Amino acid sequence: MSVLLVLVIFLLLIFPHELGHFLVARICGMRVEKFSLGFGPKLWGIKKKGTEYLVSLFPLGGYVKIAGMAPGEQHVEDGFYSKPLSNKLAVILSGSAMNFLMSLLLFSFIFMIGFQTLDLESPIVGGVIDGSPAQEMGIKQGDRIVSINGQEIDKWGQIATFIQDKEEEELQFLILRDRTRLLFNIRPKYYPEYERKLIGISPSSQFFRSDPLTSFGLGAQRVVFLIGLIFRTLGGMVTGQVPAQFAGPVGMVQFVGEASELGIIPFFSLAAILGINLGLFNLFPIPALDGGRLIFLIIEGIRKKPVKVEFQEFIHYIGFLILILLMFLVTYQDILRLLR
């Protein structure tokens, strides 16, 4: 089942990306020779209006073959290099743009159908940890925390801040339970695994759902937030503040299986997050990726003439071999993680 779900996510990631390249190439008047989902030997194919549509053996990506991109073909009519620089840039950028759009639509769909989320606005107890100071003193689910040491509590975040900032060993909680006000003296306990003092309570949950227009706006905000988060995380990896962690096909199967067990919302959320990662990764200035081709197009714009296609394809070939090697290394790490 996990493998089938990985194929679903594969379609949600790869198909929009290649479709973006395909549609923009057609709009710009370029002749598209092949549209393939997957690499390697052909499993299925059909030719229509000059384009061969393929499903290939290895579902690790896909490609769109545009006329005129191979060495010696740069002067082909209706080919890639026969078009203005702006058209070529649009074709290269369209793949990642479609990934971002698909992630935006997935997040919008999630906000429209609704989901359970933590209520961090109301200071209402949603759960009590067994054996915690709160349970020992009689705090129950549904209790509303009115004040701590006489200071009024309006939002859940104030509770944690108050517990951490105060040096008193014992805190007085005023609780509202079924229209009855109760006083509890609770001594926070230090938990080494969390490196902080806790009393052992968690917030309540609420069902969140938005109308289509608001959901679209929230989806856009989520995409922008995650793009920024990815860049900050990569920066942390470079500086050593964040451990470098990557996942390959094996790790993806594991994550998809875990997400699917939690329900449709985590599954589509994972697909949206992976779509953003794929869109950004393809824009990195790495040979064989869209970002590598963008670098050559930028150089073309500066030089006012394209870099020799033979040189470009040689660099992309080397980059492709490096990417394959990295994929094997990441897959090896995935297997070791599973064995542990």
C-alpha cells in the first residue's frame, strides 16, 4: 500500500512539473518530441500530434524532450534554441512553478475540507499526562485556567511562559470547572528530555475550516512560509547548526506510509511539502537540473549569445552522474536508518 501511495505522490509531483515544461513549450511554439513519466525502458507509449507520451520503467522522475536541445540540433526550426531568451527562461521556470501551484492547491484543499488543530487561543486543558503534577493535584480535561498566582490568563501560550519565568516552587492555579472556581497549588516538575519545567497539560483541539477564497490565501501563505523554512534549514546545515538529513526513495516510502496511517490530511500535506521541496531543488544551480540550465541561459543573456550546446550537454551529463551517485548514497542512508 505504501508503494502505491508513493506512486500517487509521484504523480502529484512529477506530472505537474513536466506538464509545466510541456505546456509552456507548446505555448512558445516549440516542438515537443517526448513527454515521459519515469526514466529508462518504455513500459507504455502513444504518439499524438508529433509528441510521444511515455511511461518508463524507473519512476524516479520524468522528462520533456524539446526539439533542438541535443548537440547539433540548435538550429532546428521550432526548436528550443530558435526561440527568444524570454521563452527559454519561461520553459525552464515553468516546471518548478507548477510544483508550487500544485502545493498551493493541495494546501487550499486541506483548508477547505477542514482538520483538527490545537486551540492555542483558549487556555482550556485538552489533556493531562499520566503521573504529572497536574494529574496528581486533580486537573481534568476541559478545565479552563483563569489565572496563575493571581495573574489573569487569556491565551494558552501565557501558561508555558508563566511556568518557565517564575522561580516559585509552587504555583496557584485558579480553575473554572462547570461554573465552579477551584484553587490548585501545583509544583512544576523539571523534565530532562524537554529541558524545561512542566505541569503536564496539553491544549484542547478545534476543527478548522475556511471558505475557498480564504483557503487559497492560507495555502499561499503556507507555501511562502515553507519556502523560507527550507532556505533557513539549508543555511543551518551549511553552518552546522542543523544536522544534514536527506531522504531518498526508501525513506519516502516510509514517510508516505506513516502519513497515510494518520489520514488524508497528513498525506496531502506531505505531498504538498514534497512538491515545494522538488520545485526548489530543481531551481538549484546544479547541472542536469533546471537550475543548471538557468545558469547557462543567464550567461547567454550576459554574453548575448548562447553557450555551445555540446559544452552544456557535457556538463549536464556529469551532473546527472553525480545526482545518481548521491541518490544511491541517500538510499543507503535510508536503509541504515530503517535497520536501526
